[in-house]
Amino acid sequence: MRGNVHARCGGGEKAEESRSFTYSNQYGAESEWSAQTWMVINRPPSGQLYFETPIYEHDTPLFRVTAADPDLDLLSVTVESSYEGGSFGLIAAWSGLPSGTAKAFTYGPLPEGSYTLRLTVNDGRGGVYSEDYSFEALPLELTGTVRHTPEWESYRLAWNGKHQEAQRARDEFWAGEAFVLGAAVTDTGSSKTKAQRVTAVLVETAESAVLDPVGPVDNAGELFNTEHHRMLKHGSTYVFRFQVEWTNGHVQTVDVPIRIKGSMYEVMVQQIRH
């Protein structure tokens, strides 16, 4: 058997191919050429998934999909998601889309972790396009600190120099001294997700302080109450609860314990005597 092949394709038309054949046997006898027959050739579609990074936990990112087909077939499009290497689940789907159509969807709020999205475009004639896209939902973090003022830190160090048997640690405070509060949050760079409010609450008394930004990640404030020498008991542990509210709606807290040892008046008396 031998044959001739001819192809043609017009703009926006199906690719076509014509074939004709002759047949021969072992004795050299050969048939006439068969009638020319045109066959339609289906070409596969294509697609693209677009999104911006970085993405942080609790974000609800916007995704855009484009799909096209060289034969102008109507298209079915699906997007599936896999979290941390698990099974894929459907998160967006469209059918009957003209070639060149763009669609958008949101997905979230997202827990921290690894994601794989699978885009599939089907032209309904056996042509299928599929591609995977991966990204990380990065963690948002908050840390808190409670420190002495420079003046009270000098008193602590002086105390330690005179009382070797009763050293005071950094997390030990005299009731009535001011608490210097600090909080550090994740630097999210170019992301629209930002820390919009940072606070600290002394849990046992419900007193609160708003911490102001003092840099890209740092926030600072102070809590001072002249009645703390009456309210805070010697030998007791108290908790400062730091909280950050992110623009994507996520709220985080972290607890920092401190200990009360004595009253500020112990130091005041010593200062007066000396």
C-alpha cells in the first residue's frame, strides 16, 4: 500500500488532511488510486493560571485563568487543589467557554502550608491540556517581650551586685515599676497583608496598651499604673497577652509571663538611704 497526503488549514478552521491510496500484491498487481478523502485533525487547547506571590496564611488570593483553542472549540476548564501533597479537590470549573476567555476566582482563607493547583482545559474532542502550579502559604508570626525601663534595669543590676544570694532575673519586676512592651511581627514585604493593630493586655487586671510601629516589624508601648504596688502580689506570676490583627482578618496572640518580687518602694527606700 502507498499513499499521498495533502493538508490545509484556514484561519479559525479545523485542520484538514486528505489521503488517497493504492494497493498492490506480491505479484506486482496494483489497484487504481482510491477516492480522495478529507479527515479533520483536532488540535489540543492551551491554558494559563496567574496569581501573585508572596501568599501568607489566611490570605484569600485572586487567581486568573485563560484558555484558548486553535480550532475555536468551546472549552471546559477545571482547577483542582492539593494541600500538603494530599488528594486533589475541585475548587473552580466552567464549561462552554469560547476560545480566549479569561476567568477569575478566589481561594481561601488558606491555612499555612504547601499547595499544588492543577489546571485542565478540555476541548470536548479529545484534546486536553493540563499543568500544575505550586506555591506556599507562608506563616505569619508574632513575638512579645516585657522589659524594664533603662532606669529600672539599672536598679536591677545594682541590686544583683549587692545581693549575690538573691539575684533578680530579667523577667522579675518590682510591683509598681513601668512595663516596657515590645512586639515583633512578620515582615511581609510586597504583600498587601500587613499588621494593622498590635496590643498587649495584662490578663489578670485587664489593663491594655496599644503598641505603635517603630520599624518594619517592631512595635513598642508601655504600661504603667501607680497602683500596681497594691494590685500585683509579691511572688505571683502574671501574663501579658500580645495580639496582632492582620489586614487579611487573621488574629494571633502570644503570652509572655512575668514575675513580681517585692514592691517599687523597696528600691525607693534604698535610693533615699543612699
